[in-house]
Amino acid sequence: MTIYEVKCGDTLWKIAQQHGTSVAAICKDNNISIEKADSIFAGQKFNIGAVVKERPVIAWTPSQPAPATPEQQKKPVTVPQYLAKPEPAQAQKTPVYEVPDFLRLVRPQLQKPEPVVTPDATVPCRVGRIPLERHKVEKGENLINIAKKYNLTVEELCRQNNYDIKDAHKLQIGHEFRIDRMPAVQREENYKIYLADIESTGIKAYGLQSVYTVKKGDTLSKIATSFKNQNPHLTSGHIQAVNDLANKNALRIGQKLKIPQMPDETRDQIIPIAIQTARYQGVDPALVLAVIQKESEFNPRATSTALAMGLMQIIPEVAKDHNVGNPYDIVDNVDAGVRHLKYLLERFDGDVELALAGYNAGPVNAAARGKDWSRYSKQTQNYVPTVLEIAQNFREQLKDRVDYSSPYSSLAKKDGSKKVA
């Protein structure tokens, strides 16, 4: 434990970077709220604890099925297509990627990039990722061109470094970012496989049905009723949640409201979507299915009083962060929910309990309270063990039918000598 005296121009982020620790650890050691991390002054003294360990790679080892008996070997076993063990991807000398026009993209349209050779191509990487890189901010750089350089979005860059996007104007020369990127060629190859898997399930895309202009005398209930013929599952709560309306009665004439098309898929159709998306993002499929079961019980039209929407009950802020057009869409909702869950797992160093607490109570509360469960609400206290129990049940059901090793981790070869990531 060392004592550091704050100098003019210091920030907690800069102090944490100099001592190899984190802002949350400094706040905890000095009994200050993380919300007041910006309120420091010159001459203030802080106790600096031990160095934060590197975050472990979040991975799940595939379970080995029990050997079949002679009687079982004779019986033909029929396995559903979406639960079958995926075949290894074929290595290609020249990776080719073309997105068919009829396929709906879950992420923004990817442009065909130039091949990128990894610094150490002999090291296999989880889900096609290369080792962490570091980038020091130079004069004239900003978050946009730094993210573009590494084929990331600004939101991804900020989340990987716990950097508040609102502080973009305070970016200092010499600030160091940790970069965890998926190389361009491998991103396209993996994304092609993922889109094919999603398309093979037969789930259709549900976009926004239309935009409605509020007229005199309109209420959300009347508007929902007017769309019943084309959209029988639509309710006033769905319109309120999609448009993030704090008060459903506070409508004004001329206001534009987004009207979502509501899905009608069943549990059996949703499960393969969740499995494929979880494996693509490198998250335990059983954990994702458990969150869906607890949050919505596989009801894609579920809406809470807090305006959480869809299968994984994503709130409007999360939907906005992940550019979700229709939060009730099956693929978009699961994709955004899994990416948010992955962000929480990475933020809390792979601690599943804290990640689930952050999913239910919010990441700021989870970071401040840690595993002091008495400080959480009863809902969160029951939520975490329940989801873990459900996840274990799903894991037992899927262990002999689902290969937990990701099919998106193969590296294409170039010229037969080097691997292109």
C-alpha cells in the first residue's frame, strides 16, 4: 500500500494507469463513491493498493459425452440441426465474403477490408481474436479515428477501457488504450458463418412497422387498437417502451411514434438463435438461455414496468447503445442482450455472479456494492442464484448435444505459410 498526493492536472484514471490499478480499486481503498471520482483536488492523498491482475480469458471447456454402449451404437440418433455439432470451417487460401442481399444484418454492413496479418499468427486465439494491443494517443487524434484504425466502434473502444464517452473532449495526449479487436478478415469469415446459422433457423426479421403521427384525442391504447388487424400482439405498453415514454398519457399532437411489429415465435424457435449468438460472442450458451428464462420466460413480447423489452429485457439505453431498431425483434434483442452480458463479464473479470448482479441492478451498483449482497434489493438477491441454477440445468441438457467450442475461431491460411486472422 502506497500513498500518492494528487498533483495539478491529475485524474483518477491517470493515477490508476500510472500505478497499474483501476479507478474502482482506488475508490474502494479510500472509501469514496465511484460517482465522485471526478471531484478530486491538488494535494489530496490516496492510498494505492496492489496491482490489478490481468483479466482472465472467459472460456468454457466443452463437456465430454459418456461413451456409448454397444446397444446405443446400433440405434440411429436423430439430432436437430441447430443442436448438431458444427463441422470445422474449411481453410481457404483467399477468403471470400459476400453478404447476400436477402439476409438481414444484425450488425452494420461490413465493408470488404484488406487482409491483416497478426503480430504472432502462430498463437490460436479465442473466437478469432488476437492478443490485446495498446495504443497511446498522439497529437490530433480523437476517439473516432482511433476506433476506426482498429476496426471498432467508439462504443466498443470506450467499453473495453471503461472510458466514459462523455469525456471524449478531455482526451489527453499519451493516454493509453487497451485494444481487443477482431481482425478484419476473420471478422468477415466468422460473421458469414454466423449469418448462415441465423438464416438457417428460418426466423424472419421484424422491423418497425411504421411511424404514426399523433392526432387530437389519441391515446396509446387507441393507437395500438388501430393496428390490431396487421399487428395482433401489439399493446400500448409496447409502443410506450419502444419510444421510451416516461408518461404514456403525455402525448402531444404531431408527435411521431414508432410502431413495432411484434413477433410470434415459440421457445423451440428461439433456443437456436440464443445458442448461435452466444457462441459467436464467446459467452456460455447455457448462461444466455438462463437469463432469457428468468427475464421473460421466452416471451419475445414481454415488457416490464421499467420499460425493459423483449426476450432479454433490454432497457432503452442498452437498445440505443447497440443500435437496435426494434427491441422486440428476436435476433436484435438477443444480440444486444448477449453483447451487454459479455461487456459485464469482461468488466467484472469473468465473475459471473457480479455480471448477473450488474445485469439486474445495473453495472454502477454492482461495481460499488461488489458481493455485499445485503446492500442489494431482494429481487437481485434472488435473481443471481436463480439464474445460476437455471444455467446449470441448461448446461446438463445441452452438454451431449451442443459443442461449446466456438465454430467461429478458425484462422484462414494465406500462401500455405502464414495464418491470416
